Amino acid sequence: MTDITDKARFYQKVSLWPRTTKLNYKGWLSNFENGDDLELAKKILDFFVYYSDDLVDQLIIAAVGRCGYKLQELNGGWSYNDFKEKCWYGFVPGEHPHDSDSGHIFIRKVRDVLRVDERRELKFPEILQMLASESTPQNVILVDDFVGSGSQCCTAWNCLKLKTGSTLADLCMKIPHNIFYAPLVINHDGYRRIKANCHNLNLETVHILDDEYNLFNSKCLCWNNDPNLYKRGTEMILRKSRVVGIPEDDVRNPLYIRGLQEQGLAIAFEHGIPDACPPFFYWDQNGWTPLIKKQYPR
């Protein structure tokens, strides 16, 4: 079997992975001594999934395209130009909205990849205002890269309000607007939470990640249904994490040792890595060399 270091070298050569300044697999592997720890780290690295910008661009086309199939059913006909002329675009704000939110990246991709006029792009409060002022159903597509727990979407749908007190859920009860949430990748817990709590919201995605993508689940594909490998691998992650001070006292902490709310994912995008991933991948304190940076300048 080809060693992961050979694969990684090839991935960087053909630009499937970025340069070492963004994804430092050699530096990250240097965190592990020779022997079992290093072999386990190599197995985890082989399991790690990286979404380059080129791949993200293709995924956003696919995600928005899925919304088109549903819009065709709802509107009795739908064309490519309708995406540009009959849709509004935005993103779900974070729990603490900030200019560095990945949604800002994705709304720019709507403009640059899908060639949508920026006048069709609205901030979340503007979407609420627009829908409140319209007497006919509108089409809105909210784009995103990744959804973990789904709590941000549920909050945005049910709790964020206009000054008049109307939420997206309220506005869609009054007029049957066609609102879509189209993240590229979504964890299964988030998918279920959104489907259960965001009535009338259309959820379309390219990939749903089930239990087999959680490193701390015995079903995880990384461990090949081998209980001994699972035990050794998870013990190593936790042990190495504790040594460098990664917190483990609150599952709601974005820096939680197993990833936010114990999601345990091993994925990253070129613009950063989700909180659902253990800090083991991106920690940069106490002598630990990160595999990938947590966030990049927007």
C-alpha cells in the first residue's frame, strides 16, 4: 500500500492539496514519535478530507443546482437564467456575526462562480426586510460550506427577527416563499435538527456525513471496523491533545477536544477548518505544529 506521505506529496504536486504554508502534513506528522503513534497519525491523515477551492466551486454549483430541481416543481418551469433573475441569495449568520464568517466567502462565490448580479445578494436582515415587503412568493437560496449541529440555522429561521417581530418562519407562514438552505456538506445531526425544527425551509446539500465520519465513533471508516484500532487511535488523539492543553471540559466549546459537540470530523476547506473537527488538527500552541490553519484572512 502506498504510504500516506507519498500520497500527500502527490496531492500537493497536482494541487489537490495546497502548499505546505496552508497544509503542513510533514510538520503535523513531526508531532508524533516513531512507532504506533506515528502509524496511527498517518492513518488519520489518510482519512482526512480536504476540499480545495476548485472542488468547492463545483460543489456550490451542484448544491444550488439541486435547489433548481425543487424550484422547477414549485414554479412549473425553471431555466438557468432564472437562477440569476428570479432568485435572491444570502447566507445564515453565525451565532456571533463577524466579517470573517465563511458566509461572506460563499456569497462572493455566488457572484463569481454562478455569475449572479450582486444586486441579487442580500445580507440576512435585508432578506427579512425584502420578504416582509413582498406580497408574492419569492425565491431565496442561502449558501454555506458546512453545517455541523444545525443550531445556527435553527436560530436564524426561528429566532432572528425584524423590528416588527417577524422571523423567517413567520414570514413563510404568511406567504409561501420558497426558501432554500444549500450547504455543501452537512453532519447528519445538523441535517436532522434542521429538518425537525425549520418547517417550510427546503434543505438541499451535496454530502451528508453520518457516524462513519466521526473519529470517536467505533463505526468510523478510519478504523476499518477494528475495535483495537479504534481504541488505540482515539486514545492517541486524546492523549496527545491533553499534553498540549486542548480543553475537554465543555462539548459546546469550539475548541473541545473531540470537536464541537463531539462531532469528531476530519475535513477542511481551503478557507479553513470547521469547529466540528478536533483541535488536534489545527492547534498551534505549546509546541504543537498544526496540519492546517484554523482560519485564513477573508
